[in-house]
Amino acid sequence: FVRDRLAPRIFGLAVVQRWITFTASQLWVSYRKGPLGGRGSKPRPGDRIADMPCRRSDGTDTRLYRELGGRWALMLPALAEGDS
């Protein structure tokens, strides 16, 4: 009875479908308050980086999101002179 009659009605509700989609998408996951999160200025570890102007190695101007092309990337800070 529950599986055949009740579950389809409950899972057919828009609010339940939105909740399931939100939970499964994991867009709410953040690492800001994790042990590596720190309290520095933006962007902080776990943040999604904003689109910004950048320069290709050949010197032409472009945008970050255009270069990433919808793929994910791990952004690391540049090393200071003499660091390894």
C-alpha cells in the first residue's frame, strides 16, 4: 500500500522533488569552515571562484570561465620567489 499508493503521491509533490534535487546536487556543500578554511580574505578555500579577466601564455586577454570551459579546476596560490 505505502509503496504503490502513498509513495508516488508524496514523491510527486513539487516541494519533495525540489528537496530531493537540492540534496542530491550537493550545491550546499562547502569547506569554508573546515580545518583548512582559515579566516583570510576572499576567495577562501572551498569557495567557488568568480569569473575574472586573465591572460593566456601567448599574451592574449581572455576570461577565466572561458578558459575553464565548464570543467572543474583546482586553484592554488602562486608561489613566492624562492618557495618550492
